[in-house]
Amino acid sequence: MWIMVSGPYRSSPASPGGVADAEQRARNLAAMNEAALALFRAGHVPIIGVNVALPLIEAAGERAFDEIMMPLSLALVDRCDACLRIGGPSTGADQEAARFRATGRPVYGGLADAPGAR
């Protein structure tokens, strides 16, 4: 299965609703990448919208973040079979998960819920 890993990137657990600093963003992305690795090892193709969008944002400049991040991530939702929603509060990750649910595709709440994953 192609499974999107959705989780907070710019959200900060230290200040709900606030924007994470570079260190917190790196931790958030690492958590998504670790989940993606587990999915890969279980035989799935993991997709992380942030990993697809960041190179484009880097090329366009940080001010293009809103222009690129969610439109690209939501377009990727349409190509995936399921979603693994990890981490804490995140408006973007919640939008991704909602789009999966709206089309009847599964949203797993943890790795143990994904087929074959631990």
C-alpha cells in the first residue's frame, strides 16, 4: 500500500497553535521519517508531504511555504491508499486525514494499526 504519514511539522507541542522553531521542526520531521521507515520495512510505500514539498519551498523561498506545502500535500493524498496519522495537534495533518476519511480510505492512528507494521 501507498501510505501517507501525516503529522505535525510546523506545530509546536510547547506552544499549541504556535509555530515550531527549526529544532522542533527537525524533530517533527524525524518522527514522520521514522514512521515511514517502519512502513517501508513492512512492505509499504511511505509518502510524506513535507519531504516532497520542502525542496520546492527551498527553491521558491520560505515565503512560498503556504503556496506550496498544503496544496502539494493534499494532492498527494489523492494518490495514496491510506494515512498514518502520528504526533500531536496539526491543522495540516488533520486536513490530510480528513480527506482520507471523506473518501472512505483508512486512517491509522498508530503503526500497530497499519497492515504488517509494528
